[in-house]
Amino acid sequence: MSRPPDTAAVADDDRRVHDHTLLGPLPASPAVRLTFDGRPIAARAGEPIVAALLAAGVRVFRTMPRSGEARGGWCMVGRCGDCAVVVDGIPNIPACVTPVAEGMVVHSQHGLGDDAWDLGDGSVADGSPPAPDGPEWR
């Protein structure tokens, strides 16, 4: 399995298929960094978040609201919500269709992601002002 030279910064424990029998070698792409639950993750520019996480060995992206059961990707086309994560403070981002970006901060989503929105002062993580009735609207 040979690696393209400009992706050498991707970790040695990379689980990507670098030379596919039918598709050929993995095209060259610059390496970028993101964090997942505080852990640094090496990624390839433009790939979906889920590809970077799976290549790094991450299999659980969120937990179910009532039972707390772990969930990973299921449909991988942005329709089911099983890969929902919190990206830069915004919950419910589908990791399977969202491209990585340098310095992106990604967290596991717990339940519906309400905890990611609540900053304690009625404001939300994206900088929006508090709702007229406070944080209960969420």
C-alpha cells in the first residue's frame, strides 16, 4: 500500500484504502487537522468528517436521546442522522456529508444535542442572541 507523498502527515494508523483494486491509488490531497472530543485527528482536505473519523478508528459519533446507546454511521448519505455530531459548537451536523476544514472542532453528540446549544445565559453556540423566552425554546 503506497501513500501519495503530500499525505505523509496522515497518521501511520490510518485505516484508509490507499490502493484500491478497481479505483486505483488514492488521489493526492493536502493534510489538515481537526479534533474529535479533544483528540487530534489527521484528515485529507475535502473529505467528509466521517471518513477522517473512521480512518482514525472512531466508530461512535453520537448517543441516542433516551437509551444512551452508541451510534455510528448508517446510511452515509445524510438522511438518517446516525452520524450527527457537534461541529464548532453547532449540533446535528451530519458527519457523512460535511467536509473537514483545518482546525475544525468536532464533538460526539449526546442525545438531541441540546447540551451543545445551552451556554447557560440563554444564548446559543453560534452567537445568536437569546430567544425571547430564554433557552426553553430549544
